[in-house]
Amino acid sequence: MVATPGFSSLQRACPGFKHHYALLDCAIDNCIYPAIKGSGHWHQCLYRNTDEVLEKVAPHVVSLKAGGFCDWLFSEGWGQSWGIYIASDKNLVEILRHFRQVNKVRGPGLENWLFRYYDPRILRDFLPSSDGTQQYLLMGSIGPLWMESEDGQYAVKFDRGPAQLRIENRDWEGVVSAQRQYPQVAGEGDASSILRIRQDQVQLLAKTAYRAFVRMLVGDMQRCYPKRLAAYDNTVLYRRIDQALQTFRSMGVKKRQDGYYCVEMCVLMGWDFMESASYGVIRRDFLENIALGDLSQRVEAAFQYCKDNVFNTEAPKLL
């Protein structure tokens, strides 16, 4: 079982600050919003003028203190990409004002985008790629940011200095296991401009989203098929799923739902079932049968066939 930190871990990692906050994305899990509302902690929606429906799935800033809500937050939310943590001398009004300025960003072609920087999966990759202007606009002078590592095994602390971005990996006792520094290279725009995302960063974040999708599939498949996948640890299963997605991508599969169906077919039929003569019917009568409709319709039809014909039979070996 992965150890999880607590509020004291955050205090040790970011000492000397008056306040500690969490910036939580209520859209990730429907348990977050009611927990915030019932926490007794000061909190505020990051979006202005929202109705109740939107507020329930919007990001919220929550003031942290030791006790029941923090215990629950770290116990249930660590490793689940619920949000990021902030150590600061700024009050809540100042924190809200700062982060509301970066809710919307500009794309490489000056497109207007919402930016989910409070997702640790995004921020862990974005900050090391950012230039000085981007770092200033995103972090300002609010203080260090603290979040889970990709595997949840340790915490990552981002601290913006006068000339560089410092990144530390820390365990729950505050011991630093790795430290990196990134000079603040010049960026386009100035401190008063809107945050702009470069084309290389768009490509970087697309890879981030893909890795998150594969990790989600790992968890979902393990929950749905615990016996069939008992022989796999997370690393091996991640690699198998990644390879399966690449195989189906070469056939034109691009949509997330189609990828989900394809991976589940592999779990049901075997990782190399597409190359097996025994399952040629699936390729011939479904995936290559244009009479069934577009590729998404064919993938779904093939998935249903596999479910109907394999689900209640002995599973083929997947190794």
C-alpha cells in the first residue's frame, strides 16, 4: 500500500508560511464538493458568478488546518489528482485574485482556452517547460506549490526563486530525494499579459493526457477483471495497455471510448488476439466491415461480440 502524507507533511515541506491552501477540482470526484461544504473550512469557488450546478464541478480554494477534513483529504485524495497545495503568506482574497487571472489562457494561435493548471498531472509537466513570464503569471509571489508525484509515492514541491524554478521530491518526513533547478529563460509577453501556451507545450500536455488515460485504464481494468489481471503489476499492465493502444491507433482508432473498448477486448481475448487466426472473425466481420458504419461503430460492435462470447467463458492466458 502506498503511504500517504498528512497536513503536517505539507507544513514540514513548506515551513515558515502563515497559511496553507488546497486548490481542488470538484469535477474529478463527486465526493469532493460535499466534503468541502461540510468541512467548516473557509472556501471559495475559483469561478465567479456560478450557479449551483456549475459550482459543484468547479475548482475551489480551501483553507487548510489540522483536523478531520485534512485527514480525509490526504487519506482519500492523495494519488487521485484531486488538486494542488499552496503554502503562502497571502490571504484567501489575494490567492483567489491571483489564480482567477490564469483560469483563461491563450493558445499558440491566440485561441482562448480554459487552463486546468490545478490538475497535478498537468502542472508537473507544464512548470518545468515554462519560461520566466509563464512562471511569474502562474506562481507570482504566492509561495511554493506542493503536489503528488505521478505514482503518488512522494510529494513534489515547486518553488519559484528570483532567477530559477526549484523542484524537490520529498518523502513524508521531509527528506529530499531529488532536486532540480530550471533557469528562468525569457518569455514572450510581460507580467501584465495573459498566459500564453506555446505549441511545444501543447504537444507536451497531449502526452501528459495520454499517460493519464493509460493509468486510468490500468485502474479500471484491474477493478473490472481482478482475477484475469492478477499476474500483472501496474508497470507491466501499463506497458501492455500502451502497446495495445498503439496497435489500434495504427488502424485509425483515436477516440477515448474506442480505445477503452479496444483495451477491454484485449483483456477478454488476449493481448495478441488481433494476430490470432482463431479470432479472425473479429477483424473480418467487425473491424473491417464498413457495412456496420464508421470505425467507432465497428469497434463498439466488436467489443459487444467479445463481451457476449467470452465474458462467461474461461479467459485466455494474457501473458
